[in-house]
Amino acid sequence: MRKKAVVAMSGGVDSSVAAARLVDQGYDVTGIMLKLWRGEAANNNSGCCNLGAAEDARRVADVLGIPFYVLNFAEHFEDTVVRNFHEDYAQGRTPNPCVRCNQWVKFGALLERAEALGADVLATGHYARVRSRGGRFELLRGVDGAKDQSYVLWMLSQRELAHTLFPVGEMRKSETRAVAEQLGLRTARKPDSQEICFVRDGDLGAYIDENIAPEPGPVVDEGGSVVGRHRGIARYTVGQRKGLGIALGVPVFVTSIDAATNTLHVGGPERLEVSGFSAAESSFVVHPPAPGDHVLIQHRAHGEVNEGRIVSVGDGAVGIEYATPVRAIAPGQSAAFYSFEEPDLLFGGGVISSTVPALATA
């Protein structure tokens, strides 16, 4: 009997080719798209999660000869991902909704639905790889370093990885498009998805004004003097330079955000340097690291990787100390941890809860 696979189809080329590869490998494939919006889609420029993307996915499924369904997850998406997004920005944090969508929707609710439908595996178009070694599953970067998406998958556990496939993880993006062209899939030349799917037209400032109603407050320099007024802390993030509305004669950046007092702190670039951080909600693919272990840390989807070491682990929290100070690390960001000895191997991550200013430890 053929194994059953549910493929999360976004209407893009990556998930289209993921479905095609599983069909070619002999799986009994069903394509599913998640409807994450109510009424009209908010951001039709995102490339996914809209009616046009659903039609693209349906046409691909027709070409591949597989059944295709749209499941309405809008309420769950709003109650988890969107609510968390609002709460984090209101607290001056910098959330990553793609991480939360993977955590709570795709590899949470959708995986449960796929298993309820009798599927053996859930497949997505992420550029990442799963490897079985020593009776355990490991998560690795995708072969195409420029498109690697392992960073947004740090929360996956052994249970999820046992039922997950990433069919394009071994491919380069150019190869993915070439396969789609060969199969005559309408998504072959479709641009990659951009922006946040639920932010209308990609205008984050307008979205925050409409949905979070930020309150203006003081902007304070590193000497404690009030140097201006901000338009609401939700409109700013650590490291931001543009749009501050102040002129001090020297470049200044947002160095920290105090939600309790509704205060924006600014300072010179040296004030952005942090020597370490604490992360909450930690999750590890195989087993937790030990204090003293050297790791590689990534803070953005395609950001640089920094060397550090584990200083504490316990109760869902991880403490990190960098080998050299790192700039513009913001609470709310995800931190993905990779092996120091095997840089493609992701072993876990967490959500940054606080940082340690480098000047405080100098």
C-alpha cells in the first residue's frame, strides 16, 4: 500500500514541486491549502494566502492528478499568530509571524489534521532537510544556502520530524524552477512570496496604527534627556535609525524599548552592541545543550551567524554569551542554534526575552 502524504500547498513554486516530487516517488498525495484570511485577502502582493494563490495551487494539483482542498484555518490563525503579533509589538518586541505560523499552524494544527486524515507524512516546500542518524531525526539547512529556511523551523521536535518531509531541501532554487518548467506548472516563474501575509499591501506602519493603536511617548537619549516624541513604541524596533523624527547632529538608533513607561531609548551605534541574551520557549530537536557548549546563533531568516556559548539551560530558558559583541538584537526575535562542529545542523532555538548590553559588561 502506498504511503499517504499531505502537502501544504501555498500556491508557490516550492510547494508545487514538493508535491510533484512526492507523486514521482509513489506517494498517495493530497494537496491542502490553508485559508488564513477572512473575507478578502489582506496582502495580495505576498504571493501566498490569497484567492489567486489558491487558484494557482488548484491548477497545479490538476496537472499532477492529485486531490486538492482548501481548509479554513482563519480563526485559529487569528487567535494564535495574529494575536501574538499584536501583543508583541504592543510590548515593544519584534515578533516573527512566520516562525509562529510554522509552530502553531503548519506543524501544529495542520499536522494534527493530516494525521486525522490518515496521512503518514506532512510535506512542505521549505528549503531544509531531515536526516535520520542513530535512531533520531536531525534537522539540517537546505542545500541552497541562499534559500535555506531552517531558521524558521527551530521549534520542530522528534514527533514532528518523524512525520515531516521537505522534498525540495536537497535542491537549489534554480533546480526547483527548472522542474516546474519541465512539468508545465503555472507556478514555475512565480516570484517568491514577500511581506507579511496579513498586513495589507505590506504597509506595516498603517497596520500597526489600525490594529494596535500605539500611544505617543518620550524619546530619551543615553544621558537620560528627553530629545523628542515617538509615535507609539509598536512602530519601532531595536536597531532602527530611520523615521525617528529627531535630529541630534549625530546618527542615533533605537537602543531599547521600555513598554512599561512607553519610552523609546536612543543612542549611538556602540549602544546597539550586546554581549549575550536570554531566550525563552526553548526547544531542542534531539537533546538540550550543556553549559559551556559552543554554538552558532542566527537571529534573522537570512542573517549572519554568530559564535557563542551556552551559559545556562533550564525551565525552558537558555542563556547565551557571544564570543564577540553583536549589534541590534531585539527581544521577540527568534534565535536558532546550530552546531559549532557541524554548521548545517540545527539543534534548537528560542525566543529572545532579554539582552545584555556590551557596555554593561565592559
